[in-house]
Amino acid sequence: MFLVGHGTRERSFKERLPTIYYTKITNSRLTAHYAIYTDITERKRRERRLDAIFNHTYQFTGLMEPDGTMIEANDTALRFGGLDREDIVGTPIWKTHWAQTGEDSKQRLREAVERAAEGEFVRYERPIQGGDEDRIIDFSIRPVTDADGQVELLIPEARDITELKRREETLRAAKEEAEEASRLKSAVLANMSHELRTPLTSILGFAEAIDDEASDGAGPVSRFASLIAKSGERLLRTFDNILNLSRLEAEQQNEPAEPVDVAAAARSVADEIQDQAEADDIALRTEVGSATMRTRAPADQVPIVLRHLLSNAITYTEAGGTVWLRVGRAAGDVVVEVEDTGIGMDPDEVPALFEPFRQASEGFGREYEGTGLGLAVVQRAVDRMGGTVDVATEEGEGTCVTVVLPGMEPTNDAPSLGEG
């Protein structure tokens, strides 16, 4: 408590809100007046800080009675609606300008206030009416309780999420469009599968029949039949590669994963590829052994990977060269290596090999046939099986492609890779 007297500074006095009591003491010699006041400097400082937070946040914030009557709203909320405090103080929140977004919306707001008045924190997305446009807000009502746990105030808050919702809608529309495009592509591919395979099968069959009917087997008829068969087989392989890649990229191969013996698949595929290797004068060596080495994958994926790797190695290996197929174990995983003595390539170009339609030689003057889809299919298939692909190569020194697939239970007689 302070006694006001001469010499009190003007600034200090303004920061003290006085409660003044006047007392007059009269006698023959003295009359005096006293004023008593309380220093509230610290309280005013806290009020200014609170005001700075309340009125300078980017969120809409207010204060309500438990029945929903507005007591206060911050400047952000008032500016958004083009309102003055007099427009909202003493008004139920569902009757304010902001809430005029339809009867259903207002009814839900009233229910939210009732729930908050019972002590529940309420939060949901709702529309809000502004001065010029409507927006979408992340809206909440937080109850404030007294020492006895009774709700004495409600704090409504809102954050403008209109742009976020628009981006979500754009992404959702783009996703639906992509799914529709994928569905259409699948339908086209399924139709192409029938429309291309049927005539190609006929062409290959007639080519074989014509070759069988050729009397000497060395004349032009036999040669033309062989060219027809070779071109038809190449076209069929190209179509199969495109179909496989499209399905893998769209993740539309829904075959369930099951235990697959990689070693058995390797032996089978090596037998299939042997004729191609012999025709190109390539020695195909296998180091697989008789052990069972299993991974979990759709049944057709491991053979697809092996066929592409072996066919690719043979294609890029010159006559007289060698291709090795090895299958073994490393740290419980199943490891497949396909190594060749072929042309190799610049190691810096390896990442591009897994892009569709990329080849070591390209353009009209390319030396080697092929679509450039093989390694792209391998990469997608191995990814789907949870494995990895690594390529080690040097120009003129050959290439070694290593595929690591998650192994299942270890087998006692399964050799480690490189043990033969």
C-alpha cells in the first residue's frame, strides 16, 4: 500500500490502478487527505503479454460461457468475418456470422458445445463463413474447469485447412485418374494378349509346317519359314516382356507368394536356355548342386528372373565365350549369380540398365537385338520378392549380375556361393 504525495512520477502512477479512500482530519491546525492504492504493474504486464498471444496468433481463438455464449474473440477471427466485438459478445456461437453455413452445420455446433460443457474435448472439421468466402477449418472446443472440476469456460479454436483439403482432393482425384488409367491399360493388355498370341501362335505353327514340307530343307522356302519363325518368336518374347513389366509396375500380379526352390528353378531354366547357348556357340556352365534353397515368391517370378539374366548374358557374349549360372547361400539368403565373358560396359552406365528399353547398344546401328526390357523386368520382379540386384561390369571384361533373395529355412547341405 502506498501513500500518494508530492513527487510521484506520472509514468509510475499510470501503471498503478488506485483504489482511493479519502479521510479528512480536522483540528485547529491540520486538514489532510489520504489516497491508498495497490500496485498492479506486474498484472498489467501479464495482461499485455496475454493480449499479444491472443490477438496475434494465426488461429481463430475465442472464449465462451458453458452455454455457448461468446465472451471474446481474437482479432484474427474478427478480421476473417469482418466483424466487431460488439457483433459477437453475448451471442451464442451458432448464431454468429461465422456459423451461418447451413442448419445441419449449426446443429452439429450446438451439440459440440453441449458435449464440451460436460467436460469433453471436441474436435472436428467444419465450414466457416468469412467476410468474402467460406473456408474449411479444423475446429475444436476445449473446456476449462475450476478447482472443483466444474466447467466454467469454453475455448473455441480453429485452424484454416482449406488449402490442405484442396491439395488432398487434388491428390485423391489424381490417384483415381491413375487407377482408372491402370485399369484401362490392364484391359488393353488383356485384350492384346488374346489378339496377339492367337495369330502369332498360328504363324509360328504354319512356319514350322512349311519348313517340314520343304523337300530339301536348304531351299528358299525353308529359309523363309525359318525367318518367319524366328521373327514371330522374337515378337512373342517382346510382347511377353511388355506384359510382364506392365503387370509388375502396376502391381497387378496377384499370385500369392509361396515357397519356391530357386536351385530347382535354376536347373530347369538352364536346360531351357541350353539350346540358345549352343546355337550361339556359348558354353553354359551351372554351379547349382542338388540342395534345396527356397525363397518365398509368386511361382513364376523366379523363372522369369533367371530366363532374362541368362538370355541377356548369352546375347552379349561373343561366340566361344562362357556364361556361368551359380546358386548358393550367403548369411541365410539365396544368392544367384549370372556371369559372362561378354562385352561388358562402362560401370557408370549400370543404373540406366534397369530403365525400360535401355540397351548397351542403341539406335539403328545397334549391334545386338533385344527390347531392353529384360533387366527392367528383373529389377521389378526382384523388388517384389524383397530382394536386391547388383551388377559388376567392366568394358571388354564381361559382366556379373548378382541377385539376393530372402531365404527361408537353412538347408544343411546347401553350399555357400563359390564352393561349387
